[in-house]
Amino acid sequence: MILSIKNINKSYKVAGEKINVIDNLSLDLEKGEIIAITGRSGCGKTTLLNIITGITKPDNGSISFREKKLKHWSDFSMSRIRNREIGQIFQTFRLLDDETVMTNVMMPARIRGKAGSAVRNYAIEILGKAGIAEYQNTRAGLLSGGQKQRVAIARALVNRPSLILADEPDANLDVETSMEIFSLLEMLKREGKSIIIVTHKEYMLEKADRTYKMEKGSLREL
Amino acid sequence: MLNKLYLIKKELSGGIFISFIVFCVILLSVSAIITFNILSQNFNSYIANNFASSIPPNEIKVKPGESKSLFLFSTGTGKELSGAAINRISKIPGVKKVDPVMAVTVPTSATIYFFSFQYKTDLIVAGASYKFVESDLKNNEMKKAWLKGSYNFTRPGDTGIPVLVPKTLIDSYNNGLAAANALPEIVPEKMSGLRFKLSFGQSSVNTYEGAYDWSSIVAGYTDKINIMGLIIPLKAAEEINKKFGKTGRYMFALVNVNDHKNFEPVKNQIKNMGFVVETGESLSSEILKLKNTVNAFITMMITLVSVLAIVTTALCSVTAVWGRIDYYRIMRTLGASKFFIALTILIKFALMGFAASWCGIFIIEQLKVHILQSVTIPGVTLTLDISAATIAKVLTAGTLIPVAASLPAIIRMFSAKLDNN
């Protein structure tokens, strides 16, 4: 078991009113499994991903990663997990536009403190698999949406994480590019990576091992 | 480690324009603060040299207790400044040294020869220790004579007594006696070596049995003892008093304290012993008031500049951090801890502050020569030296102020949370 989420809750106060964004949610994820989550905007999908990465703290419940409980109270511990064990892909890419592709891809390794030649060669290898090796010295801001998302995927993989969280990675992309991105994610699955993908695209939902719909803060398997 | 340095370098190179503004603010503030400090130093040393030289800081002038009598004359009911009293004062905790000036308590007169003119006058003679007047003694020969208590003239067996002439006496002569009687004025620097005759035990009022004359030679002049009389070696004064059966009685003593902290306690203890004390404050309270006012103004200006620098840097740092909030959010999603992000920001502002302070000091050092060449104020010797202690203080403050000023920006950054998508 890579990830085990047990009975987590998360609520926010909006204009003095308590809103339950995550309501007693549980989820297990096996190694090499792709789970797709869909749901209406604002239903709590991104909050769930943020809770898994430790950026947001749950009100209660527990999350275990590789059978070990996550310490959400420790920023240092969660930052370490986020850096080494989890690769994140966002719909807005979240790249450093003024930096080159290679600098962007190497950034998690820099934060980890391991950015030697071996890691650099691995970065070139994954940029090659993503089909953008020739752009490694190009500024990220100059790339197209599809190219940026490939850079984001390469960056998510550079520290060899076991879990990939993709938050609508295809939202701003055309169908053809979206399918290419999903092919890349399938390739990662074959390499043994576990993936949680938040998406609205039908073909992605169909190809996932399990599909859930998020409603009223809970997951319902489709 | 290299990777961490790389990330700090990335932080340093981010938001160049705002960083440049912070750099300029610190640079200008440091330059202004150093200038105010130099102004303050020059002003204080001007005051010290020109107004407060009679009683320097950390020095207390102790005089015998004042006579209290219902009549015009009294027979000395005030507390006498005796040898025993001097001993007691020197044992007060915090006292560094005591320089007593002993009165020669026998009638004394001097006969001075100017060309064919002979002038005889009664005068006061006091004895001072070698250590106290050492710097006023014109040359080594005079210094040796002072230590010995007598001066050997070239003719064998012909001895005399070295004397120091108080500057007050010379000024009084030049401005009073000389002017009134059409006599030539005395140039203090040229007095050394001048011979005259001193008569001990004899004055126009009284003559003691055993009165005698003694040749004298001027060893220099002094502004440490402002009496209308002459200063002779302490040893000689003691011998003269002894010869006429008089006990040692001191006119006054200058008491040096270890540091300013001991000043008030020592002053009060001496006062409680029944002696009159004079300090720098009592001599020139108006000047001290002016000095305090100017220093308070300068301190206020330094505080104002520092506050402006802190406020400007704080605003700049908030703007700079806010302008890079997306960068920090990305760094955080990639696994940088809050602590590490805060640390890179603090290091950035510390380095900027240090560099700007160093540049400020460097600029002032470079301009120093030109300022000294171009600015001349009559009667004032400008010193533009920045002491090592000032440099250390400026560098420390210049580094810490931007660090402290960046804290609101860091707090603001964390309060805004870094989990927005």
C-alpha cells in the first residue's frame, strides 16, 4: 500500500458559516495504480491533493504513506515527503517562467540537496521521454502549454517519487496533447509509480484503474 | 550545501529593482548616520578642548571645606585638606589617582629682573607632583630637576628651584600689569630658562626667622593649576614647610576616577567628608547644556534616519516578498520548507544590508580626504576618523536592520498561506 487515507475531514469558515469540504473521506492506493477523481469545481478535489501533500492540514483523520502516518503538524517532515516521495503536476504548470527548462526540472533536486551529474543525466533522460530534451536550455516561459506540462511532468519525476499527484494536467491543453500527456502518465504507471489524477476528461476516467466522483466532500466509486 | 547556496543565489537575484532600492536606502542611511556621528565627535572634542579643559571628564577638583564664620575673618574653621585626608580619598573605591597641590604655608616673595628693572612681589607658592605636571615640563633636564626637587646651574654648587608658571598668572600679567605699566608682555613658550629669585619666609607683611633666598628657574608653564602664584616640586614644598615648622596643607587635589560610572559615588563620598568639590558641570553648565542639546539633536537625527531606514526597508521587503509570492509557492510545492524560504529571505536582506553598510563606510572614507582639504573652520580642527568600534557598530546595525525589517514581510507571507492554486 502506497497511500492510505482514513476518515479525514476538512472544513472552512466562509462568511461565518462552516463548510465541510472533505467529509469523512477514506481512500487506499496500491503501487502502480492510477486513480482518477472527477467532480464539480469547488467540490474539494484540490483540497484533497493539498492534504495529501501536507500543504493543507486536515481537521482530523489520518493519512499513511508507505504504512507510516504523515505528521501534518511538522512542516519540515511534510516538506521532506513532498520533495522526495511526491511529484506534483498542476493545471497551471507552476513553472519558473524566467528560468530554463533544465533549471525548472532540477529545482526539486536542488531543494533536496542532490543535484549532481547523475541526477542531471536522469533529468535529460526524462526530458527525452517527455519529448522535449531539445528545449532544455530554453526559457520555460517561451514554451507552449503542452510543452510546459511535459516540463512539469519531468520536474515531478526528477527525485524519483513513488506517488504522482496530477491536478487537471490536461485542463488547458487540446485533446491531442492531453492524450500524449496521459500516455506519459501510463508510462509512469508501468514503471511502478502510483498516480492520483484529478480530471474531467472522459478518456482519462475510462483508462484509470479506479474512478471516483467527489460529491459533498466524499468519494463515490464509479 | 552547494545546492542551498545556489538557491540563496537565486533568491538574491530575484526582485533586483526592489533590492536596489533597499541597498540605496541602507547606503544613504549609513552615510547619514556616520556623518552625524563624526559631527557629534568633532563637536564634543571641540567643547572638550576649548571649554572643558580646566576640569576634564572623570576628574574631580577637591578643595578644603569652606570656612563658616559670623565675622569677616576666621582662623580656618573649614575642613583642612591634609595628607591624611588625601590618603583617605585615594582609598575610596573607584578612585584611580589623586594629584594634590600643596600650599607652601610660609610668607613668600619673588624678585624678578627685567633688564635694569627690578620687580618684587609677594606671591603664593604651591607644590605639585612630578606625575601631575610631567607633560608641562619643558625638557628632560627640567623633568630631572623636578623629580630631584632642585636644579643644578652650570656653576658647581649653584642650585636653584624649578618652577612652573600657571597660564592664568601669565594672562593676568599680560593683560593687567604689563598693560597698565607699559611693560613688555610675556610669551609663555619662551619663558623656560628664565631666572629669578624666590624668598621663603619673607614677604611684605611678615618675616620669619631663618628666611632665605633661593635662585629659581622657569621650567615651563601649565594650565593644570590655575592659581595666582608659582608651582614648585612637591618635594621642595614639603621641605620648605618642614624647615619653618609648618605641616603639609593642600590647596586642592585633582581626583581621577576609573570611569564615569564611579564619578557620582566618589564625588558624593568626598562631599560627605566635608570638602568642597568642583566638577566639569559646575564650571561650565551653560556649555554643558549646549553640548547636551546638540548631542540630543544629533541622537534624534540618528534615530530619525534609522527609523526611516527601517520603515522604508520594511515596506520594500514586503513589496519584494509579495512580488515573489508565486516563486515561494512553487518552491513550497516542490518541497522547500517554510523555514528554508524564510532563511533565504533573511540571508538576502542581511547580505544586502552588510554590503550597503560597507559601501557607505567606504564612500565616507574616500570622501574624507577631500572634505578635510576643502572644509576649514577657524579654531576647529576637523577629525573625520571612523573608529573600529563605530565601523563594527555600523556594519552590525546595517546588517540587522534589514533583517528585522524583513520580518513583517515573512510573517505576511506565511499568514497569506502558500497553498493557493
